Amino acid sequence: MRNMAVDDGLMLPEHKKASQKLLSTGHAVPIDDANREIRKDLGLDELPPTTHSNKKALSQVQEIMKRTGFKDLIKSQKAGGQMR
Amino acid sequence: MPNRFPNLEASIRVVLPRLGINLEDLEGASCCPAPGVVRSFDEPTWLALASRNLALAEMSGNDIITGCNGCYGTFKEALAEIHEHPIRLKEVQKIFKGMGLKFSGKVEARHVIEVISELGPDHIRNKVARPMNGVKVGVHYGCHLLKPSKNRPWKHNQRHTFLDELVESTGATSVDYKDKDMCCGAGGGVRGSQVELSIDIAKEKLDNLIDAGVDCIVNVCSFCHLQYETAQAKLNEELGERRYQIPVIYYTQLLGLAMGLDTAELGLDKHIISTRPLLDKVLG
């Protein structure tokens, strides 16, 4: 049902925000400064070995979202989850 | 998990090799993506991105392993979708064309607790150097770990006991509590868009856990973990008191503690809700 609502431009602002993060970073919940520090404290790499530290991988993920139409779908969502 | 709870990740990285399980990073992985969020927005995008992560594992010759119930749900259900509907695999392969991604769906998705569970409670018991005797644990399984039953490896469809048994193999006691199998309140995109409702659901579970007198909650999901940690902080802020102080522990943190590993190495000093009361009980 939510697929149908989103297809009609009806998306909650918080969900749109998470989608935009996915489009720009490859993660719906990207790393932040506090967790970079915690990773270092724990002896882990500051950035995980994901799209966060691999530009080629991020480009690939972004290309997939372009090919599936997700990029345009999110762009077409109106502010505030209003129907188009 | 690596972006919000690196302390849980650290505990997995420290404990699993000591159980004889070697891990290899899935270089270039993306968000799984989340089943209750991205799948509900645009299912074909969810399937394509999940398949890309699975393809990375397949191309490396490994199975994929995750410590998050949401990721587990995504990978298990994406694999079921392409196995049951071969046309979906073709659709994904078409999207991948020219990208250097080879994907046939011949890869398994496993959960950290599934792999530990296969070793069995006796194997775990033999690793215990510091028994968690006297520690009362409220076990939280989490929805995506268990459902849909037809696509999960567990012995039972309901009234599961495997995590309780693994907790008890550390010497701790798994305490029964009201509505134990209820959702933490975070999933399905609820936490992301309706925080108050989400916290209300968590409150009900937390009150039941307090009534049961637990020393900690043990979970196996980064999203459930986030929910129990942040909901307690939020509830305390709203109430202006410190009623909600139950330490929230990931299973490999509990096991690592029982194996005698260093608490900092297990990330037990990086929690939102202090683990100190539990550590005082265990370490004296």
C-alpha cells in the first residue's frame, strides 16, 4: 500500500529524508561525527568498509537507483506528504 | 550497525573468531536496504539494492552474515523472491547490466545468532570463563528474526527458545515477562516517522521488563537495540526522573563478558543507558 502511496507522491517527510540519505550516501542512516569517533576509540576504521569509504561502490548504488527510477520517484515527492 | 552502534560491531568482531567463525568484510556494501522503509516505498529498488549486496557476497565466494534483524529480513526475503519468481532475478540482472555484478542467487544469508545457535549451547558453555550466575535477562528476539516462519531456519514457528538457551549457556537466567514476543515498536517505518507512537510501544515492553526485575535486555538487532536505548532516555526526559535504566546488551557482548573478555573491547562503555549496574553485578 505504501508503494502505491509513494507512487502517487504521498510520502511522509521523514521517509523522504531517509530516501534522500540513501540516494546521496548509500545508507538510509549514514555515519555521523560522534560515531566516527566511537569507531576510532574501539580500534575500528573511522569509516566502515561500505559505500562510505568506496566512491566506486557508491556510484554503482546510485546508478542502480537511477535505473530503477527511485531517484526520480523521490524527487517527485511533494513536501509534507501531500497528494499530487 | 557500523554507522550507529560500532560498539555492537566490535563485540561481533571480537567474539566470533574466538568461536572459530572467520569474518571477511563485504567491501562496498550499501544499506541492506531496510525492509520496513525502502521496501515499502519502492519494492523493485529494495530488491535491486539487496541483490547487489548479495551479489558482492556471491562474487567473493562467501555467504552473507549480518547482526541486524532488519538486514536479515531483507536478505532472506530478497532471496526468496528471486528463487520463487525467476523473472525477478532476470529483472535484477537487467538492472545490473554492464556494472560488473554477477548474481545468480546462489548465496546464503545468515544471522550472527543463527551461526552461534548452530554451534549449540554446549559449545558456548565450554567457552565460558566468567559465568553470568545470578544475572536476570529479559530476552528480546525481534520480529524479522522470526517471521515469516516459512522463510526462517528455526525449529519452532512460535514460542522460540534458542536465544533463551544461548543466554542461559552463559550462566545467566532468562526471565519470562509479559508480551515477550511483542515488537520493540521501531520496525515498519514507525520509528522513522511516528516517534511518539513508537516510544509508547517500547514503554509497554520496558514496563513489563521492569516488573519482571531484569538486570538487562539482551537483543540481536541494531534497530531493536536503538529503540530500547533511545526510548528509555526519552522516557526519562519526559518523566523528569530515571525510572528507565535497563542496560541494553547485544548477545555477543553478553557472551564476550562471559568469556572473560575486556568490557571496553566489547564496547560496553559506549551505551546510551549505562551498563554499569550490570557490570557491577558481574565484576563486583
